[in-house]
Amino acid sequence: QEQLVESGGGLVQPGGSLRLSCRAARMITSVFWQQRLAWYRQAPGKQREMVATIDARGNIDYAESVNGRFTVSRDASRKTMYLQMNNLKAEDTGVYYCNFFSSHNEYWGQGTQVTVSS
């Protein structure tokens, strides 16, 4: 069973930056390249929503609310996906989850808390 390990959350002031990481502890490189990678978030009292995705071909998509502020990327050598978050706003607060999906599997990270507050 694969394990996704997230890191990088924390408390930041509005306008600040954070970088989240999600590493697949056991995945081999060839399987990593087959994955659609995604970040989701869930704010208190709200449903989980997609933030950013990068598919197996490298096509990237963002939620409208983060477009231009967030950047998703991947490093196959480290089996890791990143989310660079700039110009953070209070409404970005929530638990961020990473997701690796293919025709053979779906894995979720444990979640990392991001709090944007002054």
C-alpha cells in the first residue's frame, strides 16, 4: 500500500507564502509518471475542493480562486509533488490534501493545515 507524506503547512500572514510537498514513499518512477496529481483543500464547514492538478502528460489546471497565485509542480526523481502558494489570503485557510490517481490506484495524503491570519 502506497503512502503519501505531506509537509509544509503552517501559519502565515496574509500576503505571505508557503510551499507544500507530497512524497510517494514507495512508488517507483514508472508508476509516478502514470499518475494524475492533485491538491485539494477543505475549509471548516465546507466541502473539499480541487485546488490544482497536473496530469500524466503535464497538463495543469487551477481553481479560479488560486490561478495566478499558486503553482503546482512535480519532481519524478523525488516522487514528489509541490504546491507553491504566494500572496495567500484568509480564504485559503484549510486542510490541504494531496491525491495521486491512475487507472490502477488512488491515494490520499494525511492532510496538512494551512492557516492564513494576521
